[in-house]
Amino acid sequence: MTDSSDSVSIDMETFALGGKEYLVRTHHGTVSVAVFGDQDKPALVTYPDLALNHTSCFQGLFFCLEASSLLLHNFCIYHISPPGHEFGAAPIGPGDLMPSVDDLADQIVEVLNFFGLGAVMCMGVTAGAYILTLFAMKYRQRVLGLILVSPLCRAPSWTEWLLNKVMSNLLYFYGMCGVVKELLLKRYFSKEVRGGVQVPESDVVQACRRLLDERQSINIWQFLEAMNGRPDLSEGLRKLHCRSLIFVGENSPFHSEALHMTSKLDRRYSALVEVQACGSMVTEEQPHAMLIPIEYFLAGYGLYRAAISVSPRSPLSPCCISPELLSPESMGLKLKPIKTRISMEV
């Protein structure tokens, strides 16, 4: 990690697995980075969706025993939060400049430089997937691969833009009110887990609802405004030659976005997994559906579960892999979307 008088690290005793939080000052504001694992290992950088942080967006996946044996065994995890989305964040001042999506992507490279990281693996959900995709397009040499969940790549449709404007106004004038929470929960989860009159909300939705109460509404408003002004990335996707694995919930409001993005990526380096009976946040709603595709995806980099004797410190370089291993078929994925189903019965 590089020394910098502009950065400060804070030990967070409440973090599990020896995690530590760093507050990294960048040219576009301070960024919270929660680090889990051995920093000598290759880096996996995550970026959550709107109004979420690593706990509310990735905990379901990383708390799976199978995921721990695969991801935490092979990587040091760097959870980057959007500005002001970390636990205990203060409201962003009205005089602070509102970062654009380009600024947020530039923050990531400053974070990597602070930790002395080279090329990294990336995992993002919806808005976070957009930021990481933009980062990969701007800094191609710093990205080894993309694992994207219900990603965005186009500018907002009129429907999304209008819905975001309604939510933005509510956040600005009324804060994290009930209507905003319901709109966000519909964005994240399928109807099956959100419940209804006769079916109670699932535990994961209730936990997310409680965490939303802790968010600073003005901070969420800034991120939402940045995303509502995002440009279309479609034309540049074909030039991305890092391997990409895309997940999308069948009931996600961004399902068509994921299909569009997959159609624009080079099919030699990308694959799509559709998860049935699931909303946008597959990492929380059906994390087990992600494990086998991710395992095959990482096998292309020579990374395996902890039970297999492979050094996690070996360099992650796709250049060392034969071209055949870069194909979706070698990842265990078909070119057509795979639909996986997790039984909803207890």
C-alpha cells in the first residue's frame, strides 16, 4: 500500500474475518474501502448498487461456505462503497461537487493506486456494474475480468429516467421515506421474496429494509443523479477483451439491459447466466445460483476451491491461458442463456 498523507485507515472491530476499513481521499472525494483477506493475494474489487454497501449487497454471496472456499481462498476482497454509502457516513455537504459516473470510475483507479494494486478482478451489481464496466473501458490494463450482476450499460430509458426523477425528488425533500424504500426494494428483489398480503417478507428483504434506514438520503440522491445522467456504453463494449460473466434475475427490471449488454460484448469472452425466480440482486436473493458459473469462470485463470492444491498467489494473467479456455463453452456455459432454478421450498 502506498503512503499518502491524503489517506487514512480505520480499524473496524465489528468487521468479521479480520476486515479493515480504509478511507481513501481521491480527487473526487473520500471513498470507503473495506478490505477482507490476505493483501498478498490477487485483488477482487466489488461495487454495490444504489443505496447499498458491501454488507447489504454482497453478504449473502460471501457468507456462503462454498463462496468462501472459492473467493476468499483465492482473493483479497476490496469492497468499494459509493461516496457516503459506508456505515456511519456523514451527509455529503451541499457545497461538495457532485461526482459524475466518470468521476466514480476514476476514483477506482485512485483506490487501486493507493493499495499498490495492478490488474484486478471486478464484481458489481446494477449501478455498481455500470461503474466497473466504465472503469474497465477507461483503464483496460487494470481489469482482468468482470463479474456483473443485472448490469446497466445504456443511458436511462424514459421510463427509468422518470422513475429515478421521482425517487430523486422524494429523497431530496422527504429523505428515506416509505415510498423510496418500496421503490428500491422492487429494484433489488423479486415479488416472491418481497412478500405480500398473505406472504410475509423474507428475512433478506427485512434486513435490507433496516439497512436502508441507516443511509443518508442526500448521499443516495447524489449517486442516483449521477446514474440518471449516465452515457450509453454500448458502442465501446465490443472493444472489451477481458472475460465477462453476467448474471441477471429473470424478474429483474433490468433483465433487458443485461440481454442487450451481452449482445454487444464479444461472444468469445462473455457468457450470460439467467437465474429464474429472482430479482436484480442475485448476490442476496439466490447466491448459490452464482457459485458453479463463477467456479468455471475462475478456473480459466487457474483458480480453484480451497480443497484443490493450487496457489492463490499465482498471477492472474489471461495471456497465459490458451484461447480455447477463453470461450464460454470452456467456462462450462453455453452461448445461450442458462436458466438456473433454486427451489423455494423449505
